[in-house]
Amino acid sequence: MKKYEVSYVRELKPGGVELYLPKFSIRAINTENGKSSATLFGYIDTGNDLVTLPLSVAQSIGVDLQVAKTVSVLGAGGRDEMPTHDVTIECFFGQDNFRFSCTVSFSKHLDSYTPLTGYLGNSGFINKFERVILYPKEKRMELFI
């Protein structure tokens, strides 16, 4: 089994809340042409069902939002309608890369809340792995494929 290790990064949120989150660089690639891409940060978000990227990423990699399907999502900020599209994601875990394709939802709210940051949830990312082990006291996790 191939193992990827992800360290948690300290983040300060509004109100001075300190969090440690599994964060690393990712590249979103337009699956249709394989050429247009955007590099951003990705958080592994075990509380998110979807893979969600900022709407600006869809625009920068050339996703045709006029033909995109939409999904209705209920989250902490309320209900939102988000366009979806198949995208290839490349994750950079130190010297190792992991590439996969999935359906991504694009949120206009991420552009203002956490620009250039995507959230990699259960369906589309975490379910690609055979095993995920969290080590919260050590601020790291291991992903096995």
C-alpha cells in the first residue's frame, strides 16, 4: 500500500480561533482539455461531503459554467446552489504526487472567505483511499491507497 503523510498547519481564524488543519498544495486541471490549471491550497475536510473549490478557480481553468450542473448544499452558512464539473486534482504531498478525477462543486463564498483554498471532502477525495488515519495529538494524518 502506498502511504501519503499530511502535516497539520496552524491557522488563525476570525475571532482569534486557532486551528490545526491538514493543508497542502493542489492543482485543479480542466479535465476536458487537460491544459488549463490553477494551483491553490487544499484542506482535507472530513466534515464536508464534497470537493469544493472557489468559483474563481472554475473560471480560471475554463469550466463552462453555462452548461454546468448545479447541486444544492446545506452548510454552516445556509443553503447554496453551486455549479459542479468534473475536474482532475493533483495533490502535492512533499515529494509525492497523487492525481485523481472527481466532480467538484464551485462556491462563490470561498472566493471571499478563503481565496485560493479548496476543501477536499468525503465524496471525491477521502473515498479514494483504502485507509485514512488521523493523529490529532501529533497534528498529522496518513492516507493509504
